[in-house]
Amino acid sequence: MATLVGKPCPDFTAEAVLNGQFLTVKRDDYKGKWLIVFFYPLDFTFVCPTEILAFSDRYEEFKKLNCEVLGASVDSKFSHLAWTERPRNLGGIQGLQFPLLADLNKTISADFGVLTEEGVALRGLFLIDPNGIVQHATINNLSVGRSVDEALRVLNAFQYVAEHGEVCPANWKPGADTMVADWNKSKEYFGKAAAK
């Protein structure tokens, strides 16, 4: 499977639901911002609401980092609307803070490479930079949800790289040491790491 990392984000226009309203969402609406697009299999399921609500409950953390969030599935805007009106204690996602895209014709899921043979989307997450380039992608099979902490960590890391030009080692978090992507200059980082 070909990867989108390092390539322009696929263009898309889709109907979406937010705050009980239908709206049209386009890729170009997010130019100049960081964007997370995450796919999930279906509305009214099991793992999906746990992920969607986890991202929604921490949406303000993404916004503070100039990052918007979009969820997407192959369901209709009407299914999304019904689900967003259902209380959380009944498996709903009432109070959702970001738009859910309706990919009823499945072209967006296919363009992002997450559409299964059964016609639902795998749990794909894509981080797109302000220039529209995909910087990060993860794809999980249907049974395991994603980590909001990891999505925020990766967002912070790519923003650090974009601003400072240094690279982030494994498990990097804001405030931790980075390194210069040069063989001789990187030895300073390796020397510090070995001394710990």
C-alpha cells in the first residue's frame, strides 16, 4: 500500500455535521492550519465513540496548537446527526466539538487508502501541515482505538521540527532534547543521552 506521508493531502469536499447543523467542509478550508483527519468504521458502534469523544474532550488542546480535527466515516450526514444527538451514556457522542464528515460514496476513505474490501474505513489518522502536506499517518485495524496523547505528542514534534529545523528522537515530548540532523552535530545529543 502506497503511503501519503510526504505528499499533498488528497483534496476533498464533503457534507458534515457540527452542533446539529449540516455544513460543507473542504480541504482548502484548513489552509494555513495544522489538521488531523481521522477515519473510523461506523456510527453507533463500540470503539468508535470512545475515540471520537476522547478527541472531542481534548479538542481545545489541538486548537491551542493551531490544529483542527475532522472525523470521517462512510455513514450519511443523517446518521452522524442522529449519533451526535444521542447521549453519551447511551453510546452517543452528544456534545461533539468538531465536524464529522459523511463519506457516503467512500471516495475520501479510498483516496486516503483506508477503505476496506467490506466498504468501511480502517482507523486511519493523518496529520497534515499548514502547507497541505501529510506529515504523519497511522492506520489501525478495526478492533483497537488510537491514543489522543500520541496524536498530540506527534503534532507537537512536527511543529517543533517545522519551527526549529531540528529532529525529534524516539518518545520526544515538548521540553526534551532534540538533535541536529547532521552526523557530527548529532553526537552532542548522543553524548548527553549516554550520560543519563
